[in-house]
Amino acid sequence: MTETIITSLTHVVGQTRAVTVLRTALDAYWHDRSKNNGKESFPHLLMCGPGGTGKTLLTELIAKELCTECHVELAQNIGNIGQMQGLLMMLEPEHILLIDEIHELSETIQVSLYRALEERKLFLGGNRKPVTLPPFTLIGATTDEYLLTTSMRDRFKILLRLQHYSQDEMSLLIEQRAKRLRWDIDAASIVQLAARSRGVPRLAVRLLESAKRVASSKGLDRIEPMHVEEMLVIEGFDSLGFDPVEQRYLKLLKESQGPVRLNVLATHLGLPKQTIEMFERDFIRLGLITKGDKGRALTPKGIEHVGGLHA
């Protein structure tokens, strides 16, 4: 079996609209570059969408298409303006800086950053002359673009909105991933995994890897439906691919007999509110819960799903 590696946008599964926007921008960039002696960097770009839907992968492919280096940093690790300036000063001409979860940057740091984007200068304070930055590209990745300040959001010239994947797209992605890893898997297993991946490639890869471990533990090289079923039991995933913690959330709502506030859920689950709000998005998207002034509550569909969960 030959190895399949994603090396260009042509081989990306799903995200058709975002890939089209990006392909157009790249073609326009190379066309314009040929006329201005290559003195401009690729435009700053903001990628928005649910976690695990391909923001990091697309950034890596952009770097390959532009034949440049990409530096990656989590916004949570940038605690002050000095750290932000240090990241910018290490960039070489035409490098890419990806800031993941960019909405986590404080408003003060965002102001400092968009001034650097606009003027390509760093103002270090005191009487020192401003530092001129080389042409570079900032890529911001976020699950919620509207948590950014309006001024920061307006500095991005390209906006890519990523979506959850369809069942067919998930199946194709799982099949490609298995081929890339040289794993043998039958069609029924692919369908089973796709159905429980909730349109999130990151979850699909996790389930695929878990099913492969089960198959290997039996001394087999082929992933079959019985391995997928055993994996789901071992790891506690339900029919929609929710893990035990997420299932406990739903059960708490059922036991409450009414709306439950976020702080109460956080206390019972022992999780930060922000973490709970992240996985709630799938519950809402799948129609399992509603959110109102009094808190969270199960929908009829949610009640039906919880009724099928093991105690």
C-alpha cells in the first residue's frame, strides 16, 4: 500500500469554500509577486471554526505553498506585550506566525499586535528608535472570531470560516488517514468511526488510532467492526462519540429535572467553565441541549439520547 501524504490544498478533504478562498488568495499572491519583485508577504489571515476541523493543517499547507517557515504559539502563553514583541522580532522575511486561540490575547496585547501589523514597527518604549519588522504573515486561529476586538479583527485581510465535516467527508478522511499510516481497515469500520466523529477530524483520528490499538492487541493487522465496537466499550464512548465526561454532563442535566447553571455544572464536573462551554457547542449543534437565562436543559432529543446511555 503506498503512503498518502497531504502536500497541497488539492488533497484536502472537505472545507471546500475555505480551500477555494485560500487557493484564490495564493494564486493572486504569486501573480502580484511576479510584478513587484517579491517584496510583499502573504496577507494576514484569520481562520475561524470549531476545534479539530483543520486550522493547523491548513496553516502547514500555506507554509508549504509559500515555501517558508511557520512559527506556532498558543495565545495563552503570551502574557504581556514584551513576549509578543519577542515573537515578532524573531521572524525572518516572509515567515508565518500562527497564534492559536488568538482571542485569548488580552486587549492590550491585541492593540500592540495590530499596530505592528499596520506599521510593521515595534515601539519598545523610552527613547529607543522603533524596530522595523520584516514582511511577515500573521495567521490567527480562533473558535470564536467575535471574541477578538473589532480593531484586531479588521487587520486580517483574509477570513476563512471552517465548518464541521459531513458523514461522507469524514469517511473519506478516515480512509485517507488509514492509507497514510498503512493501516488496513474495512469499509464498515470506516462508516462506524465516521458516524461517531461528530464532524470533527481530530476526534476521527483519535477513534481510528484507538481502534487500531484494539486490533493490534488481538494480533491482527486489519481493523474490523468488532474492534471498533470493543474500542467504544473500553473507552466509554456513546453512540454519538461523546466521552464519559461529556456523558456525565448530560446525565447531570437529566437528574436536575430543570435548567442548571454553568457554575453548578463546573462544580459537579470539576472542570473550568471555559472547558464546559467548548464541548457544549456540540450538544447545541446536535440539538441535545438548550441554553437560557436560567441555565442549561435537555431537549426531547437530549432526553432520548441520555435514556440510551448506561448508568
